[in-house]
Amino acid sequence: MFKEIYAIKDGYRGLIDDDIEKMTRHSVSDILNRGGTCIGTARLPEFKNPDVQKKGVEILKSHGIDALVAIGGDGTYQGAQALHKWGIHTISIPGTIDNDVASSDFTIGFDTALNTIVECVDKIRDTATSHDRIFFVEVMGRDAGFLAQNSAI
């Protein structure tokens, strides 16, 4: 039986703000080319509060949503686990460029970010060489150095 697919803009913040959009073939037609967080992302520390979680469950149910696929890191997993305890079926997929999710070799986003860094460094190397300069490149990764390590390799 076919189920309708919805996108929740900006993660749990969009859930609490009821920023939920029904997806159609037209709304996802170029999503592969855009990649990344095309529906947005946001941190919502308040989602640890059971009253906020309950509000999220009520909003999901008001849209007829009974299952959630959560793509993210640790905070996303904790939110999904909380929703599961409230009766919402959840699946969590590791999706962080930090690549710091236990029991996963590579997370969604890590490979894309890594290849983007390597492409940029390849391009900036030409400029550094022609100007006889040293350039410093800072990459993301919060507390994890996997992007820096793997891009250096």
C-alpha cells in the first residue's frame, strides 16, 4: 500500500513549528543534484523536554504521519528514540559530515564533503604554487577530525 511522503523542514524545529510539506514527484525531481540538507537542518535542544516531544507527536498525528525516517547524528537519534517511545515508528540513518556515528564506516554526507575538500585543495594548490605561498585550509568536523585526516591522506 502506497504511503504519502512528507518532508519536515529544518528537522525537529520544523516539526514543532508544523513546517511539514507533502512531497510529490515534482518537489523531488532535482533533489539528487542538490544533495545535502535541501530541506534544511537545525538544532533544537528543547526537544529533550517531554512536553515538546508530545507536541511533536501530536503534530505528526495531525498530518497522519505514523513513521519517521531521521537522517543525522547523535541528537537526531536521541530525538527519534524519544518519538519511538511516544509510539512513532522511527528509522535512523547516519547522516553527518563529521563521520562520528558509532558502528558506521561512512555516514551520508561524509564522502561528499571529503570529495569537495579534495577538489578545492587541488584547485587552491595551483594558486599556492604559482604564487610560492602556503595556504591553510580549515575543514569542518566539530570534535571529530575525520574530514581533516582523510582529506590530508
